[in-house]
Amino acid sequence: MKQIKHILPMIGLITLTLLLTGFTNGSQLKPELLPPRPKPPKTAVTGGWISLTISGHDHPMSLWTTVQWQNEHGAWITVDGWRGSPNESATVEWFVGSELLGDDTEFRWNVYDGEDETWLATSDSFTMPEMAQMLTEVSVFLDN
């Protein structure tokens, strides 16, 4: 009788271990039954990002933004690829290639009332992120 008292807790422990590890009836969870998981990137991100957040406007997605850089003569030149409307969170974000990281050239954002419409605001100037995976954040407030 003493032996049975010692064996029953052992059987319970073994059964619990099998249940917790998924090995009941000799089966395991099949990979196709697992939820999808993101695949790791094949290469590391070598660039950074610039971001503009606009506040003070009721319909930010109707706005239009551009990014400009300042040349050695002080003229502001619009960057062709960095133009677009903010998202529903009133944010615009652009990827910055590794060749621009740490560049001390001055940049700025312009905000317009729709594409090819009235200028509303210009951000303070900023420089590109210093290193890969960094974000340079800029914000402007529009006074409706």
C-alpha cells in the first residue's frame, strides 16, 4: 500500500508533463496549425527615417507635404521623391538611405492645403538621422 501512495503522485506528474508539452497520444502541434509569424528581414536596415507630425488641422489627409534641402547658395530645393499626404494620424514618414545618414545639410518640411494648393506652414530646419534605424521627428502646428 505504501508503494501505491508513492507511485500515484509520480504518474500524475508524468501525465501533467505530457499534457503540458503536447505529447499526448504521440502527437505534436503541426507547424501549419501555428499562427503566422513575421519572417525576419533578409538584410539589416541600413537607413533611417524622417517624420513629420501635423497638429491643429481637422482633415490632415487632405493636406500635402514636401521636403526641401538647402544648397550651398541658400536656395531651398524640393526633393522629388519626398512628397505626399499625411496618414490618418496626421503623420508623414520617409525612408532615408544610408548615403544621407549623418549629413549636415539642412532640410525642412512644407505643408500645403492640398496638392499644388496654398502654402500653410514650413517646419524648422533639421538634419538627417545620424545612424541606421534612427528617426528624426519634426512637428508643425497649423492654426485653423
